[in-house]
Amino acid sequence: MNDKVISLLCGVIFSLGLVVSGMTNPSKVIGFLSITHNWDASLMFVMGGAILIFAPFFYFLKNKEVSTLGMKIELPSKQEIDKKLVIGSALFGVGWGLVGLCPGPSISALTSPGISGFAMFDPIILIFLFSMAIGMLVNQNLVQKTIQNKN
Amino acid sequence: MNNFTPYSALLGGIMIGLSVVLYFYTTGRLAGVSGIVENAITKKTNRISNILFLLGLVLGPILYCYAKEPLAIALTLPDHSFTITDSYPLVIIGGLLVGFGTRLSGGCTSGMAYVASADYRLAL
């Protein structure tokens, strides 16, 4: 199996996890984020489950230099808590709270079961995805380049 | 607490964890979705793999829609089907903030919450 087949397979497994857990359901997410009003803490278990599986594997794998497909292990260097992290996370949080969609689930929500029980293909999700891509491009082309030029 | 669904959330989380492990074990890359989206749009390296991962994110729920009834009964999964009633401006502002914010900070929910905390990192 090459990395392309693996990527597709991992995307499928990841999205099944998102749908089963309720991460693709914006009202479930809003319920999780509303900690002061009728808090639905379920989605905390998503994070728990993922870390439960990933943490032990990562502990043993992180010091290897190449993956099983012979590709270089790419770990981002340790990041300090800086303005970019704090401001970026806060803005993300506002966007997540407004709509109830974050990057992975927003893509899977496109085909997640709607009220009919079948894939919804709601154009409003395409609008969200398009806006998200614009937000990423604005960050990369304006903000990150300005920061690089300053240094 | 209304609509509390810890078992399906844990099961979904385990599946996400398995996907991240398999992806990291084989490709050596961390499966943070915002990073994959940004790279798919702006970088030529691994573009096809990145696009295929995103295609997988779209295919998974379609498979789920067909397997839902028997699966949901066997595993007693709650019904997470939904509809979005938000206005267009709200969705556009939300999308812009999510895209801008995740890449400014360097990670979204999957990257920061699942991957970074597994490595006791504060950020990716």
C-alpha cells in the first residue's frame, strides 16, 4: 500500500469517527461549547478516546527517523506560547462557537446524514468551506509573510 | 445534562485516534486537518495524498449513511443527523475565523487537542 491509499483510508476512518461521535453535528458542538447553559460534555470523550489511542503509540514512534513507508518523520518544532497562538486560537474559538464547525467536521458535514437520514450536500457548508479557505489564504499571504519580513 | 452521549463520543474518538496513528505510522505526518487543507491548497509536496485524505473525509459519512441502520442498532449509536439553519453572513464570518485562526495558531481541534496533548505539547 502506498501513501495515497493510506491517506484515503485514514480520511475515511477519521470521518467515520467524526460522524459516530457527533463532531459533525453543529448543534452537538454548540451544546458542548455552552458550558454555562445545559452543558453537554459528551465531546470531551472524543478527545479522551483519541488521546487514549494516540498517546502510547506516539511515545514509541516519535524518536524514529523514518516511517514504515520510508518517509521522513515530520514533527513540528516545539512552539512557545506566543501572540500568534493565543490570538489564532481565540479567533478559531469564536468561529467554532458561531457555527459549530471546525476544519475536519466541516468537510465531513458535507456528506453527513441530514434530517432525511442521508447525505445532505448542503450548499451552506460549501460556503463555510470556501470562507475557511479564504481565511487560511489571508493568514498565509498577509499575516505570515508580514511576520517573516519583520524578522 | 441533556443529550449526554459518552459512549458514541468515546467510540468516535478511538476511531479518530486509530486514523491518526495509522497516518503517522505510515507517512510520518501528523493528521491535523487544518494543516492538510492548507497544504492541499498551497503546497505541491504530497498534494495528491492530502487531497485523497480530504476525499476520504467526504466518503466516510456517505458509507456511514448506508451502514447506519444496522450499525446504529448493533452499537446503539445516537442519531446525529442535523440541519444547518444559520444565516449566510454568520456562516461566512465563522468560516473566515476558523480558517484564519487555525492557521495563525498552527493547529485546529484535531491537531492541537488530540495530537499536541498526546505529546504533552501546548501547541503543534
